[in-house]
Amino acid sequence: MKSKVFFTDLKVRKDFENTLSKIRRLFDAAGFESLIDKNELTAIKLHFGERGNEGFISPVHVRQVVDKARNCGANPFLTDTNTLYSGSRRNAVDHLTTAIEHGFGYEVTRAPLVIADGLDGNNFHEVAIAGNHFDKVKIASSIADSHSMIVMSHFKGHELAGFGGAIKNLAMGCAAVPGKMEQHAGLHPEVDPDSCIGCGRCVETCIYEALEISESIASVRHEKCIGCGECMLVCPVKAIDFNQERDAEKFIEMMTEYALGAVTGKQKKVGYMNFLVNITPECDCAPWSDIPLVPDIGILASIDPVAIDAASLYLVNQQHGIVHSKLHSNFEIGEDKFKGVWENSAGNHQLDYGEKIGLGSRDYELIKI
Ligand code: SF4
Ligand code: SF4
């Protein structure tokens, strides 16, 4: 049977319905009320955005879901996990400060904030899964302990995963820091000496001291590198890359197994909303946003993380690419927009592998509300 994915665009028609009302209707249409029981601790899984980024989901939109969860009798809380790399979300204190600076304080969202893997990212439960790469994964304690969960994802590009949506939000987003390390373990960046201009940005960014510069060319000290990919993101001339052919599929498979771990034990307790707005080339971990690749599309809701990401990818690729964005090819309707930025990425593998390991189904029915 096809998984149902509910969709609303953002147009205001003759009835003048606004986006806040549409979010509440999506929650109802997707049957999220049946996922949440009275007195439950309901995690609303978000990405609060790195300081300097503006692409994250609006706190005012998040409040609609908080109110809905509270109407079900639950105790909702907003949550995310600490990062592997330098930045404004590396520990719970910095992370909470950034979240509040971005408007996620109680006065806007009406829900408390919990950093799910604790002060330093090391609070986790090991969850057993039957994966090909892992037999147990390290899921942030407050997410593992929650009774139900609504995963709200800003859908956008990602330099390694191809795109970031529900699967990535579950995988990297629900893992404690040691779990993020496990997912990145197979990645080995290399510097192209012919492209490197010796600016040193990568060296300044890498908190693992895994880069050095000699004779104005950077190189990676592989014994120290944990494969977080931060250096790739900051290099102004794209001189650093992974061996995508060798590494990308394995990374995606490990990530997708972590997504499975994040929902293990929560059968029929997790709902997903993907926001197809500000569809930027990079994820919200970047301390900037960029010109979106395509126009704003709308919002989707489902109880199937593979189906909602498959539908999101389809809708993005049905748009014309925006001129002057980071797209260098694939501007036409039907062409893969994320490959138009990250040509060697393998985003589709998230969907194939997610289906293979039982995370969800690629076969969906798109229902416009
Ligand atoms: S060198 Fe390795 S650890 Fe350092 S930023 Fe790059 S990927 Fe991360
Ligand atoms: S950021 Fe890029 S260009 Fe600058 S030193 Fe590092 S590899 Fe070279």
C-alpha cells in the first residue's frame, strides 16, 4: 500500500487562509493526533540553525505544532543535539543561546527547550538495530526517552547526503556526538593542491587540528580527522572533497541506519513535516544561508520518513532552478537540483536504502489538502 503524504502550497486564495492555519490542518490531515497520547513527553525535533543561518523553520510555524500537541494532552518540548564541529551549537549552553537568539524561546513557541544529548553531547542510549553497518546506535537520551515525536525538517541541499530532510534529521539530528562520529567514520577528505590557495580557513575551522599548511598548500592529517566535513563547507574554492564515489554511499547507509535507530521503539508514534521553503544549497549547519535553488513550494506531512523525503525531492525537481543561485546545471523542470550543486552526491540512495532496511516506502500518494 502506498504511504500517504499530505501537501499544502503557500498560496493565499479567495478564502485568505494563512500558513499557520495550513500547518494546523496538515497536522490533522496526516492523523498526527493518533500518534500522541495524553501526558506523553512529545519531542518536537528541529534544527535551531547555526548562528548566521536564517533558513531554519520559523518559530511561529513551530508553535502551531506545539499547540496541536498540547491539545492532545501531551507535554511537548523542542529539541536538537549538539554538533561535531566548531560553531554556535557545540555544547548545550551555546546551543540553547543560539536557539533563543533565533526566536525559539518559550515566549514565541510556548514549549521548553531540551538539548537531547546533554551538556557536552555525550548523553545517549544504545539502541539495538539489525543494520548492515551497525547492530547498535547511540541515540540522544532525551529523544530515546520521549514517548512520541514530531520531526519538523527544513528540506534543503547537503554536500554529502545530497539533500537533508526527514531521514537526515532523524539520523544525524537524533544522534549524540559519538553517534555522529560513527556516521562520519568512513569519510576521508583530501585537498586538491592545484586548487588550494592557502587561505587557512580550513585550518582555523577544524577543531580536531587535522589540517596543516605547508608551502601555502593545506593537507589533511588523517590520523586526527574524524570526517565531519566542516573544512569542505568553509573552503572558498572547493579544494577539499571526499572521494564521493568511494565514500558517499557508505556514509548515507550508515546515516540511514541511524535514522532507523532513532524511531526504533516508537512504532506509530512519530510524524514528519517537511518545509519546502528557502531551499538552500547547504544545510542549516552552515553559518550562512544562500540564494534558494528553486522557489518556495509548500509543506508536507506524513508518518513515513522515506515517503515524505521522496515526495519532497520530486517536488523540488519539478521546479525551474533559480538563476544566480549556486546551481551550475540542471535548471530545467525534472532535472535533479541538488546534483546541480553537488554533482557527485547520491541523495537518492537515502531513499533506496531507507526502503531496503524497512524505514519506510518510496511508493507514496501525494494528497493536496
Ligand atoms: S579535516 Fe577532518 S576533522 Fe577537520 S574539519 Fe575536515 S573533515 Fe572535519
Ligand atoms: S580553505 Fe581551501 S583554499 Fe583555503 S587553505 Fe584550506 S583547502 Fe586551501
